[in-house]
Amino acid sequence: MTRLIVAAGGGGDAVAAAMLHAALYGDEDQAVILTYAWDRLLIDPLPGPRRPADFTGLKRLTPAVWAVPAQARPIAPAGSTLPRLAAELPHTFALLDPYQGAEGITHQLEDLVSHLAPESIDLLDVGGDILARGDEPTLRSPLADALTLAACCQVNAPVRLLVAGPGLDGELPPADLADVLGPVVHTFTASDAEAISSVLEWHPSEATALLAATARGVRGTCEIRDAGLPVPLTDEGPTVHEVDLDDAISRNHLARAIMATAHLDEAEAYSREICGYSEIDYERNKALWLKDQQPTQLDPATVWTQLNQFEAEARARGVTHTTFRRITEALNLSGSQRNDLRQFLINSRPEQYDWPLWRIPEPPE
């Protein structure tokens, strides 16, 4: 028995797909997780998603789809979390290639469905930005989700859209999603989060980290990303909602517009027109800025001075938790230093490690 799970936005959605499979399908044969190799600039210094030609060691899964096994490697300077995910999780990770637009993704999906004859097809998005109209001021990364949504709506097979952790990606407030979210199909628990516990020790996804944290019962306000977006950690955090696919496509203006695109450039142009920007343009600009940034050493004295100041300011904003990505960027360190900083902080102040988040302490008396 094969389950196909499409990770709508790539990155952490692929990790959450593994948690979803464990929670919903248990000890069945493992899933094929179809996902982008799009790890943003924390892992990959190149803007945009990677394509099959950016890897060595891929395995042909179908005529149109490649699998990323543990021994695969991105070709430098590209980076990818997928080979390590394949090494640590008991699933097949298949590569979504968006360079032929929504039409290309639709073809890849149809090829997989024909080859696998899966028992079910789930389209999973953590946070809910797949339900964005396109004009929301907090929206940051609509293109990846819009492409997978547009493709899934054109596949001649039943696809179930699931939104996990409404609002946890910091892109859409949960209240904006309330009118379109359907029934709760599952509420993640601490034992569900165990399925991805080792992965979240190193994977940079913030939304999936918040999903796991809320599944463990962590509550409060978590600050994420370089912009310091405040995300409420509530009882709604660990829920998984089913959403009607027709409702989603009627709501998502960008997904509707790009359904017939045959190139990623076309989809980007629609994103600029409808949303006012392309997230890949943002990555291009940030990559140029990071290229000119001088590397700094991880100096403990400097780290403590800056961290204490950051925590005091975050506390004043009502923040109870933050992510290691947020700390890394707040301290003006590079993404490549995130894991070293994380390990240093956990070893130094283990009482503040509220897995997989960093707890902001109460002010000293």
C-alpha cells in the first residue's frame, strides 16, 4: 500500500508530511513524499528551487519524476536538506521540478499516480498560506504553494487538501482562515512529534518546528524569521484541517492564474502582477546582500551580550519563545552558523531549550 503526500511548499512541509504519515497511517508501507528542493537561503545559497540537474545520485522513479535517495548530493554551490531527510526518515522523497510551471508539475503528479496507484493523495501545507488570496500584507511566499495547488486541481485523481497548524508560518492570521477551514481530521500529539524529533535537531523549518512544539503542549507567542513575526502558539496549533480543494482554488488568485503556465518564469510574472512581488526576486536580492556580508566568528562574549539584549527586547514585546533561525539572524550571523549557535546555546543554557524552540526567560528579580 502506497500513500502519496505532496508537500505544498517544500522545506518543512516535507518534514511535516512524515509526521502526518505516522499519525494517520501508522505502520503501513511508507509514503512517497513529493516535494521541492527549495530550502531558501539558510541551506542553499542559490535563490529559487533546485532541479534534477542540480543533483548527482538521483534515481529515476518514473519517466517524469526523480527520487532523492540518501546518497544523492546537490552540486556545489547548491544545498539541499533532501538527501539527509532520505537518510533519516523511512520514506521516498520525490523531487518536484517547477521549471515547467504548473503544467509540468501536473504531468509529474499524473506520472506518479499512474506508476504508484496510491491508496490516497494528500496535499499538505503547514500554516495555511496555500489559502492566501494574494493581497495579504503578511504574505511572503505564495508561489510554491500556488504551483502545487494549481497542479493538484488538474490531476485526474482525488486529492485531499490538508492544512496543519493554521497561522504557524506567520503568513496569514488564523482568523483569516476560519471561514475556509473544514473539519479537523487530526490533532497532533507529543508522540506524533517523536516521528520527526531527530530531524528537527538540525532542519531549519520554523513552521514545522512550531507545529511540533504546539503538539508537545508549548503555548505562548513565538517570534520567527528575520522580520520577527509574532506567531501565537495556541490549542489550534497542532490541528490538521481538511479544506475543500475547489474552495482553495477559488480563493487563491495566483493559483488560478498560473494553471496553464509552462515555465517558472511565467508563474513568477503572474506572482509579481497579482501579489506585487516574486519570492524568488526576494531571494535573489538577499543572496546578493549575503554574498557581500563579511563572515563573523562565533564569539561567546559577543553572543551573550547580543542575546541578552535580544531577549530583553523580545520579552518587552510579549514574546515567550523564538526559533534558532530568528536568533541567528537577530545576532547578524550567517545561516551556516545556525547549527553551531544552536548547539552552543543549548549546551550553555539547557533550561531554556523548549524543544524544538528557545524559551525567552522571565526577567531576573
